Amino acid sequence: MEKFEKLTGIAAPMPLVNIDTDMIIPKQFLKTIKRSGLGVNLFDEMRYDDNGNEIPDFVLNKPQYRDAEILVAGDNFGCGSSREHAPWALKDFGIRSIISTSFADIFYNNCFKNGILPIILPKEAVDVLMKDAEKGSNARMTVDLENQTVTSSDGEVFSFELDSFKKHCLMNGLDDIGLTMEKAAAIDSFEAQASQARPWV
Amino acid sequence: MSPKTLYDKIWDAHVAHEADDGTCLLYIDRHLVHEVTSPQAFEGLRMAGRSVRAPDKTIAVPDHNVPTTPGREDPKNMTEDSAIQVAALDKNAKDFGIHYYPVSDVRQGIVHIVGPEQGWTLPGMTVVCGDSHTATHGAFGALAHGIGTSEVEHVLATQTLIQKKSKNMKVEITGKLRPGVTAKDITLSVIGKTGTAGGTGYVIEYCGEAIRDLSMEGRMTVCNMAIEGGARAGLIAPDEKTFDYVKGRPHAPKGAQWEAALNWWKTLYSDDDAHWDKVITIKGEDIAPVVTWGTSPEDVLPITAEVPAPESFEGGKVGAAQRSLEYMGLKPGQKLSDIEIDTVFIGSCTNGRIEDLRAAAEILKGKKIAVKRAMVVPGSGLVRAQAEEEGLADIFREAGFEWRLAGCSMCLAMNPDQLAPGERCAATSNRNFEGRQGRGGRTHLMSPAMAAAAAITGKLTDVREMM
């Protein structure tokens, strides 16, 4: 997995609340058996009209946001379907961090498996960063994972909380499965004990 | 011993390893797999030279992307991309030696219907699947939740998940439900009250007399939509109804093991003085038959209400409601019962079980549909067979419904079962998101009985007027 340390980039504002994973990547793109190549269909139904032409008003179609690496989004981003195609599509487009007041549980976890940092901040902070993002490509934000801060283009600094294990894995680009396999002995012993206690499982 | 919730008890029984920071390896008893969110996970195993750690606890069935029309056993009758995904699951199940129900098997169906039906899902288990509606299995007092594909690969390889414990939330539905009110109305009403993020960070336990009174099918409907309220999982403590449902199913324990299991299952309830981080109480008698009007499952109102004005909301919801009404083609103040519909979809892991089909058939008996098309997609081949045996299929066909084969179908519309732009659908599924049932499609969620009533009148209808 790609490491995440520090990122300074363009942030795109998406103030809509409850952006669901069906919006992020509609179902017709779940027919792939690969993880790659989904960026072109990110937000497909909001981004393209029925003929496949770009809708100019959609934020990521605007010239100043085409290279966005950060999203500042409304409450409850990533709700709905568990499809990991959502973070795959975001990552493939180039989004490395998303800032919101809240994320849906499964989406939040999926981000960390793909080198994306979802950041939870209080509403007041998200409001400030949303306004900052609205300034366009001249206003670049900085996300610093090690220090757990987001710095607006004006230099205003917001600190965020993060689970220490998730931070460790993301900063070092660690593979979860490899880490867990190091604990195989614990799993073996649990399995032996559980098959005694609950042999019907 | 300190008092525990049901969630605490199941959690504690499954922690295989706990790190100093509280990060746990949670052991997984049942891993359900389908064709859409698993190919990349199996590919990851192959590339790393890994095997499936517990193939006997891993069960696969194609459901999301399969056609629901006859002849689908022949891949030529599938779209090319569906055929590729189904073939990949066929191969992965064979190569890795996991349990498998192919499309040609009468036991095939929606993964969350097949699991309980075959007795894979048992009280006190941990159950995961690469699908958010895995919460369904919580109806058995199993800790069940959806995971992403990376986690699917993690569970395949290690039979564990890296987890931190969620908080405990109690949702109590007191007293009795009124006539015409169903499990679907309970679960939608709870989301209407808490919002789609109200459960984020929590595992919900549903309790109270109205929940106890529900059948297992109804309880599955309630837990199924816990995810729509943002919760990691929904749970209902097992009781005699649960044990009766489980007993005798193909993979349920038998003989001495049944007795041993039962002894443990009977300890699976929340202790009286257990700690709850959040409590919601709703009176059963206050719940009405509801429908959704917008593009989020929290956009719920009684069928007797009117389309709300966006200004009646606060914060970001004002803009979201405006966008919803525009998408749905509705105006504030319009009576919900005046909304005309084109299509009816009965099915899904929320409402594709036998009881759901009975409830719809009860309303449809001897009537004809007044909509352009109506479709019943049973949740499994066995539900379908039972419905045919009970004469329900004839009622549906005579009313003008298409009687389909089992699958997820128009709930997520990955297969050809889709809405056209602007087409308005009364659906028994779980999500009314923009484009969910087809680009530009307009979805109103409701119970099977309400969907049947809508099919007869051609508009959203209070089912109580037909009872």
C-alpha cells in the first residue's frame, strides 16, 4: 500500500451531505474484477450527462479542481454500500484525503486499506475548510498525518484525532494481512480453544 | 462479573488477540462471499501465494449480478461482464475449496437469505460479508456486518478482522404495532428518527415487545437496515422463535451439539444493568405505515403525510432536500398518497423472504395491477419454491406481476433489472439513493404490503384502506 505522510494540494468542495458510495461509483462499474481504472467513472452520474459529456458545473469538471487531491465534503460521506470500488475510484482519480464531520463506518475503514486518509473535524472547522476549498486552485491545503493537522491556505491549523494503529499502518504503507499473519499463533490458539467451547461452529 | 450487553458478550467470545492500544483481532465464524466484491480479494490471495484459512467456514453464492430470468444457467444468457464475474466465483470457490451454491442450485439466492435458510447463521456467531446488508444476520443474535474487499481478503487469509469495539446503542420499540404496520415500518421509522448517521460508531440492539412479537423474517428486515442508520451492526437477542427457526436446518447443530449450543445461546442477552452509550425508545403504537419521499433512507414519513419543504430542515439537509425533491420530481405540500408510480419491485435481502411474499399476496389476491410493470424477485430458490407451493406465485402472476428467479435484481440494478430515467418505483428494498435502481430512477421505499397496495392503485397508498 502507498504510504501517506504529508500532502499539500488542491481541495475540492463538495458540501452535499450524505454522499453515498452509489454516487461515488455507480453499480455499473462494479462489474470489473480489477481494482484499477475506476477514476474516470468517479462520481459518474454527477459528472457526465446521458451522452457521456462532462457536466461543466460539477466541481471536479471545473478547471481549478481537475487536479484536486483533497475533498472537503458534507456530513456522513461514504454512506451506503460497502463497495471498496469507492475508495479505489477516488484513489485512481488522485484523491488522497477527504475531510468531513463524519464518515460511514465501512467506507472509513476501506480508505485506510487504500492509502487514503479520511479526516474527521468538527463542523466549524469543516466550514472554514469548505470556504477555503471554494477559493480554487490557488488555495492549497496541507494535510500532515504525522502531526495530525490540516492547514488551510491562510495558515489556520486544525488538529484531528486518529486511531494510532491506523495512523501507523498508513504512514508506513503496511499490509494488514502480513501484520495479522505475524499473530498466527494467537489465532491458532484461539481457534483450538473456541472449537472446544463451541464445537458446532 | 460486570454486566454486559449482548454485543459485549459476543465480542468477548471472539477476541483472538488484543494489542495494547485496544486494537483486536476478532475471530470470524462465518464468511459469506458473493461475486461482486470478492474477485479482487481472491486475486490478492493468489498473488501472495496464500490460501483460505477456514474454507469450511466460508460460503459463496452469486446474487448481485445474476439475471433473474429463465435460462441463466447458461452463461450465454448473461451479459458478458456478469458471466465473467460469475465464472470467477465458480472458479474461486472450486480452487479454494469453499462451500458454494451456483446459479443452477435451487438453494441459490441472496447471500443474506441463503445464510439463515441453510443454518449457516447461528446465534452468538460473528458473520461478515463484503456487503453492507450483512447486518441482516443480527436477527439471530449474531454479530454481523459488512466489510470491504480488502477486509474480505484479510478474512479469507486469516479468518480474523482487525477491529476496535463499537459503542452500545439500544433501540427499544415498546408495546404493540397497529394493524398494517410491519417490521419495515419499524426499521424505516427508526432511521427517520436517528438519521442515516445516527448509528455511526455503534452496534444497535433492537429490543422491546414489538421486536419480540416479530417473526424471524421480520427481525431480519429490522436488522437489515441497521446499516442505513449508520450502525456497524444490528442485533436482536435470540429467543424461542430463533431456536425454532434454526432447528433442523442443514448446517444447524444436531443432537448433543444442539443441546450444548442451546445452553450457550440462552445466555445471549443484555444484562439488566448493562451500560448503554445511547438509548432510543419508540412506542410501537406511534409507528404508521411509512414511505420514503427523498433520496436518503432517512427521508421517511407516514403515508398520510405530505412532501416536506426543504426549508423545514436545518443545515446541510436543506440543500440535500432541495436536490432530492428535484431528483424525485416532487413538490412540497404534495400529498404522498397522490404520488403516481410506474413500477413495483418486491424482493431484496430486506423483504424477499416467504413472509414478505405472503404479505404482498394477501393484498393482491384477486386484484390486477394498475402500474406499467411489477416484479417479484424471491430472495432464494427455496423461497420461490415455497411460494409456488403455497399458491402465492399464481396470485402474483394473475395480478400481472413478473415472477422472477432469485437474486438481488432491481435493489441495486447491476443486472438488466433497472429503472429508466424518471421511472418511479415502489420498492421493498433498502436504498432510495440517486441512481440506485437505474440512472434517473425514482425509488420510494416501503413494506411489501404497501408496495402491493401501490401496485393495485397505481399510486402510493395507505395499505390500511385495503385491509
